[in-house]
Amino acid sequence: MTANHEFWVKCWEDEVPRFVRVLKALPSDRLDYKPHEKNTSAGDLAWQLAIEHGNLSELLDTGVINFTPTARPQTADEIVAEFERAGDELKKRVGNVDEAKWSSPGDFRMGGQSLWSTSVQDLCWGYLFDMIHHRGQLSAYLRPMGGKVPAIYGPSADDSGG
């Protein structure tokens, strides 16, 4: 395992509980909430995080991500369960990635069309950063939805982090 790969795994492992806290804070009866008509709904953002989490295993298995949005579940609990299931699958794979796989070509596709060709490591980093970005969006939705913002990188006004 290279230092870059080890660092990615450590970052991913550190971020997973933060994702779960935000996802668990979603009020299930408000998954259709959008702060503006151009925004993605809270439920769809949360579901995107679960899909992306699963895509990382696909990338490590095949070198390709075929991003295909699917209809989201009806409850936040189902979204959390899928995010955690995808994380369990990813955990089985990340330790088995060698330098050849980590530096091998990777491709991100939507609708069968390649949108981003780079290395597997660059796609892993890009995906993790994209997921963190969308988690930030989602955390900004929580209070207007009637939820509480959990501690993410430190205490929030709703959660001392203790």
C-alpha cells in the first residue's frame, strides 16, 4: 500500500462516521425539502451519497464508475442502511488495493459516456471530496428541515460533540 493510498483510507475512515451522523439527522418526513427550486432535495442528496459510496467499490473492482442515479428509498433509515452497507463492502476492498491498481487507469461514466478519465487514485480522491461537498450541502438543510446539525469537525450549535 502506498503512502497516498494509506492516507486516502485513513481520510475515508475518518469521514464515514461524520457522513452517518449527518444522514441520521435527516427528518424522514422532510426528505423532499429544498431550500430553493434549483436545489436537489435533501433525500436525493442523501441518496447520492449512498450511491457514490457504493460506486467506490465498483471503481476498485473494475476501474470504472458507471454513475446511474436510481429512485431513492422512502426513509432516511433506508438511506443510512445503504450508505453503511456500501461502506462495509468498500472496507473489504480498500486493504487489497496494490500500487498497480491504485495508479491504474480509471473512468467515470454517466449514460455510458466517459466524463472523467484519470487514475483510480484520482477518482477515489475526487469522489471523497465530492461526497464531503454534498454532505456540507445536506448539513445546511438540516435546521430549516426541523432537524439538528450534528457535530462534524467540531461542535455545532445543536451538538456539543460529546
